[in-house]
Amino acid sequence: MTAALTLVRMRWALTWATLRKSVWQTVGYAIALVFAVGTVIGVAALAWLVGTLPPFVPPEAPGLPPVNLLGPHGVINTVVVLFGAFLTLAVGLFQIMLLGEGSTMSPRKFALYGIPDRELQFGLLLSGLTGIPAITGVLSLLCWSLAYRAMGPAVVVTAVVAAPLAVVTMMSVSKMLLSLSTTLVTSRRGQGVFYIIVVLLFVGVMQVPNILVNSGVAEGLDVAGIALIAAAVAWTPFGAAFQLPYDALLGDWPALLARVAILAVAWMLCFMVCTWCLRRERLVAGKSSEAVKAKGIGAFGWMPDSPSGAVSARLLTYLRRDPRQLMMFIMPVFFIIIFSLQAHGESGMVWQSLIWAGWIFAIAESNGLAYDGRGFTMQVIAGVSGFTDRIGRVRVYAAIIVAYELLMFVAVAIITGDWTRPGGLLFGATFAAVGIGMGLSGLGLAEITSCVLMYPVASMDKPFSSPQGRMVAQGFFPLAYLIGSFVAMLPTGIVTIVMIAVFPIEFGMIYWLLIPVALANGAGALALGSWLGGKLLDARMLSVVRTLDSFASLQQ
């Protein structure tokens, strides 16, 4: 226990030391606190509002007993249990996908201190429970108990007790998933594949409500059917904590104790799995990896024999091996699948995936130099100019964007059947042109932001890790790039508005004029961005190298 408390104190000592050292970290921490306070206040307001709602009895299904708001299968009961289970699973996936294993309190940092595995794991769990996210979760769930104030003091007290139990469950599941992902998946290729699967699973889980509603699947489920699903989920660790107040409401104390036992068993299993992973990682640490045999010189053999060609070949080599950036090329396919499930026969719903794909294609390139890391130093030593570097990178990404959008155009035309309809291909070509224009203009902006708005990224060898430092930059810079991408396509938007205003009736016949406008907009923004990015890189080249060195130290 002493070692565990020492780890908790160490976590906060490191936090305060970082805040004293970095002004940006202090600002980021303050922003995080503001968001945390806002979350707690928002949940409290929502809970108070829910607590004032009059009883609502949904329509009775034929042959089934009435569904009461306060019964075991009531509407609020069902929603709370399903949402709680959904939240628990989402937190675990989010931990793996975005937060990863923090480099400061990583178990690897304590390998030399001889701390017993169980004490070390327990200390790391406690340190996680004392962080802002966990504290915010506990306070938010405590505030949610206000929603039960009309159900009696026993329900409110049970909800208060259930709040920390739910957060401990979320943290335990997150730690277990992260430990398994970092321990069992050891090869670089395996980590890449697993990283992609986790991201797709996370996005899929986030889209489940929309898919169920928009696809019409939810219409086939009645209230009683959904309530039965919630009743089953309430007997799992994901939903058990959220069912406890309703057990107290019904006076079903044996069921309440049984669910608490389920939670306790789940915590012990998660803890045992995490401890086993920690022990196994210590035993296999330093194990030699398989030798990789390279055949030929790869992209360097067929790219142009020039400095920009060498930059392009190096970038292609990185992209083939980097799971962090590979997701940007898988997400467009996911967009097509999601929008197809929600289309209801409206082809425009599916065609819009080409625009969203163009919007996110270059988000990794907006921080491309950070993804390259210290490999960029070789270019600086070789005296490669900034504009040459930008041309080499643009050559690769522009070709990928155009080729990918054309392939998506063919796929969507087949999925929607628009290739057989008069004007269907022209309709899709307009979306494809806007998507290409969006991708090219975003790429032009990325060539500028990658020189100035840089932020740390996880190591290629450890995509599940989380580099420490510059929390504001890690959250704000990608958002600034995404907003800027829309601004770069403003000329196309203005032309569209003018066409609709001047030719409101004829627009349905002349909308195809947006094809050359969007392509010209994208090409112009790309040319301007490449030129400005080259100038900026020439002016900041040594500063960029120093920044990349500091980022590399955060990945250790």
C-alpha cells in the first residue's frame, strides 16, 4: 500500500513540476479544468431537469404488461443502463485509440526499482483514478444522483455509492485493454493492424445509435424488447453499476448485492490480467525481433532521380509502415459503409462521403514533420530546400487523393446504382470534384501548418503510447487545420451560393459547373500552400529540427 500511495504522490509531483516548467502546459491544464467543471455542471443541470419530468408511460405492447417509468424495465432505467454500458466500452476504446499508455507513469519506467508486480499495478491504477478524467467522472455521476431525488433516499444513496463503482469499472477495463494491447501485440505489423481495428471499432461504436435510427433497425424493436436487452446488459460489468439505484427502488437487495459481486469479480479479473501482462512484459523484455530482409531499394528505384523524388520515396516508405497515418486512408471506406447504411435510397447521402474523405485526407500531413521525426534532420544536413521538400510531399499526397477519390467515385456509383441512371454519373462527378478540391486545398494548408503548428505524436514503434507535453497543441492544432480546410474552399462555397441565388430554378441543371470551380480552387490552394510552406520551412528549418528533437524525447 505504501508503494501505491507513493506512486500517486509521484504522479501529482510530476504534474506540478510540469506546470511550473511549461506555461503552455499550465494553460492546457486550466482549459482541461474548465471543461471538467463544465461537464460536471452540465450533468448536474441535466439530472435536475430529468428529476422534474412527470412520469411517462410508453404505449403498451400487445400481450405485454405495462412498462412503468419507475419499474425494472422503465424508460429511464433502460436508457441509463444502455448508455452506461456504451460509455464504459467507449472509454476503454478511447483510452487505447487516443490516450494510450502515458510515457510518464508507464510500467516500463519502474522496471529497475524492484517494486512487486501487484503493488506496482495497484499503484498505477490508483494514480489513474486520481486524474482529472476519473475525478470528473465520479463527480458527474454523483451529480446524476439528483435525478433520483423523487424516488426516495435509498435510491439516492445507492446512486451515490454506484458512482465511484462505475468509474473504477471503467478504469479497470481501460487498463486491462491497454495492457493486453501493449503486451500481446508486440510486432510492428501486429500493432499496426490492431491499432486500425481499434480505431474502426471505436468509430463504429460511436455510430451505432445513428445507424440504428437512420437505417430503420430501431423501428423493429419495441420498448419491451429494448428493455429486455437493457436487463441483460445490467448483469454484465458494463451496466451493473448503473442498475443499482433501480434495484434499491424495487427493494431487490439480493440482486443489488449480486451486481456488486459481479463488479468486484470484474475488478479482480482486470487486475489479474494487468498484473500478468506486466510480469510477462518484464520476462520477454529485450527479446530479439525477427530480422527483416529488404528487397531492392523500394520507392527510391522508381521515383524521379532528384531531391524532391528522394523526399517522395522516403515519405512513401514511411506511409507503408506507419499505422498512425494509415487510418486516414481507411476511414473513407468506413464513411461509405456508414452513409450507405443510413441512406434510405438517397444516393446523395452516400456521395457526400467523397467530400468528407477529402476533408480528412491530409490531416496527418498537417503535422507531417512530427510524424517523420528525426528523419527530417537528414534532409537539413543534405541542404534540401523547403520548397523542394514541399514538392516531394505534395507529389505523393496529391496522387493518393486523386486516385482514392476516383476509386471511391466508381465504388459509390456501383453501390447507389447511379451509373445506370441518366445524370447519375454527372451528379456523382460533382461530389468527386468537390472532394478532390477539398483534399487538395487541405493539402496546401497542411504544407503550411506542418511547419508552424507542430505537436507531439506517438512513436511509430509504440502507437498506443501517449507523448507527454503540449496538451493544448495536441487538441487544438488538428481542429484549427480542419476548420482552415473549409476556409480554403470558401471560393467554391461563394460560387455555389451565387449560383443558387441567381439561378434558383436552373441550379438543378447547371450544378455541374461546380466541377471546374472546385478543381481550380483546390489546385490554386495547393500551389499557394506549397509555395508558402516552402518559404516558412526555409525560415524555420533549424527551429523545426530542435522541435523534432524535443518531440523525440517525449516518445521515450
